[in-house]
Amino acid sequence: MIRHRLSFCLIAALTAWVVNGASPSTEPSDWPQFLGPSRDGHIPAASLERIPKDGWPLRWKASVGEGFSGPVVVSDRVYLFHRIGGEEVVSAFGLADGVLRWKQALPTAYSARFGGGDGPSATPAADDQRVFALGASGRLRAVSAQDGRLLWQVDCAERFGADPGFFGFGSSPLLLGDRLIVQVGGPEASVVAFAVADGRVLWKSGADEAGYGSPVARRRGGQQEVLCFQRAGLSVLDPATGVEKARFPWRSRMQASVNAASPIGVGDGVFLTSSYGTGAVLLKPDGNTLRVAWSGDEALSAHFATPVLVDGFLYGFHGRQEGGPDFRCIEAATGKVRWSWDRIGSGSVQAAGRTLVLLMESGEVRILEANPEKPLEKGRFQAAGSGARALPAMARGRFLLRDRSHLLCLEVAR
């Protein structure tokens, strides 16, 4: 009887894992991928009610190479993907002390055609066994989380005929159970699912260019789906087979444009936002068709930073990075602008409950209340140097961020 009960519990646990798409080897307090554990910019298990006047104290700092790839945290390790000289490097640091545990390097000859730097932009995905990183030239690799050994690699540019685009390959991989889903963006495959164990191609889908948004998994109507905001627009895929369930075109008419913010699930709908005169749209499903609930360029047009959804309101940066964006709150259901903090500058945003954490490109951290009535700032402090464009990670009481030359770990007041 006990054995049957244990078997039932084990099956239930495994079923929940597969259904939710989570990895069994990460904790809710980890930050194992781009946009965090729930892939929506929300920080779990964090209380930010008290902000020290001088900010969160620095615990350690490490010199790092070039790139806009953000740090990820699993257990006691911090992983960073960066470029040092002629190599793209995956480095593992101790979370407690910042000591380099290992590094794994592969040569690269990538050179940016339109500026923005030669380092990687895609943030790795990790669990306690492997770290997956997509380089600027399209080389995807899996390395051992224990010692940095190269486990497998795929040249996506060569294999799928994909082009590095304006700023290199920059869509962050999605780790979903036994598969790694990557927006490759080539005529032979737009989105590819790789087996995490050996890099085998499990399925291929589409032929769109990738853009710079990253795939997001969610459940709708009891079924799991993956939202892929590519250069031509949104594709909704079945993660098990790669079959396209729905599609919606959304992009600028300008050739020199990209879609860079990731899609956001709003109830059973999907929110997309882009710059270059494209604007935002809320899509609602009608069978296999996606219909526009509202759209416009006056609400929230994000250049590259993905907004966050808190209690039915979207908070994010509006406008081009080089023009000094506004920071806004809009009603997700209608697109109505509730307030706008004009010319605040460029940055990224995360949410911890009803608290917003803004990391400005200048290296300043601003803490706001997620209040739809007006912007209420709870504190601000200089945390790093300039060039802090990569999305930071908050995990296990630490705030990890990078500027142009350093990875920094701050102790978050509990």
C-alpha cells in the first residue's frame, strides 16, 4: 500500500513538472533563464519593502568581457555569457563569493555589422546539469554545469541557413522539460526544439526571421503553448510537435527594424509591443484565430525591454532607446495610459509583488511601487557603471547585474 502511494505521488509530481514545463533541478528562488523562473520578469519570494538609503550593499564584483547577455542563477552558481577577445565564454562564478569556478570558451569571428558591440546578447538557460548558450554568430552550445565541459554544439547559421540579422543572434533559449526551444530564424527553420541531452533536433517550425524577442511558454485552456514573437509577428506553437496553432503579423514597414520585446500572456490573450512606429497590440483568441482587442503606437511601444504585468496593468519603457524613453503604466485590457514618467531614460523592469525594480542603462537602480494611479518612487541608488543594458537577475537574496566591464552581486535587504 505504501509503495503504491509513493508511486502515485511520484507520478503526480512528474506529471506536474511536465505540465508546467519547469525543470525538476531548479528552485523557485533561482533565476535560471531570461526573464526569470516564470519567464515574465517576476521575482519570486522577494520582499523589497525596505530600501537602504545608500542602496543594497556590494557583496562582490568580477571583471567580465563584452556583451548584453544577462546573468542566470541556479543553486550556488552564477553563469554569465560574454566575449573576451576572440572567444565567447561561458563562466561560472560562486554566488556567495564571486570566485570563478570554471569557464568554457569557443573561438568566434563575429563582427557586428550595425554597431551594438560584438559580444553575445542572448541570455543562457540553465539547470543543475547543463548551461545552454546561443552565441552572436549562431553557435548554440550545451556545457556541463559541474565543470564546464562542452557537451554538444550546433552551428545554427550553417545548419538552418539562418542570418545573424542586424545585431547577431540574440533570442534567448527557452528550457522546457527535456527540450530547448530556440528562435533560430532561418529559411530551413524559424523555431527549433533541441533535445537537451544531446542536441538532436526534435522538431522544426516555420521560415521566419528571428528578431530579438525570446520564446515564452504558458498554459491556456489546459494546453501548453509557446509564444514566439519573431520579426514578422507572433507564432503560437505546440511545444511537443512544433505545429503552429495560430499566427498574427505584427512588424514595422521599415526594413531597418526589429521586434525585440518578448510576448506577454494577458489572461487568455497575448500582448505584443514594438518600436519603429509599430506600437502595441492585445490579441484575443477566437478559435484558431487571434483578433485585435486594441492596438496603437500611443500606449506602450517598447524598443527592447519587455514590460511586466502586475494586477492587470502593464509597466514598461515607451520609445526608442537613443531618444530617452518614457516609463509608463497602461491598462492591459484597454491600452489606456494611466501615467507616464517622461524622458526617464532607457532600462529594464522587473516586479517583486507590487514593487518594481528598474535598472537604468546608466547603472542606477530605481525602486517604484506598482501603482496604477501615479509613479511612486521608494528609493534609488547607483549600483553599477554605465552600459547596464542586460537584464539583471534577482535570486536567493542577491541582485546580479552587469555593466560594460563588471558583473556585480548586491546583497538585497530581507
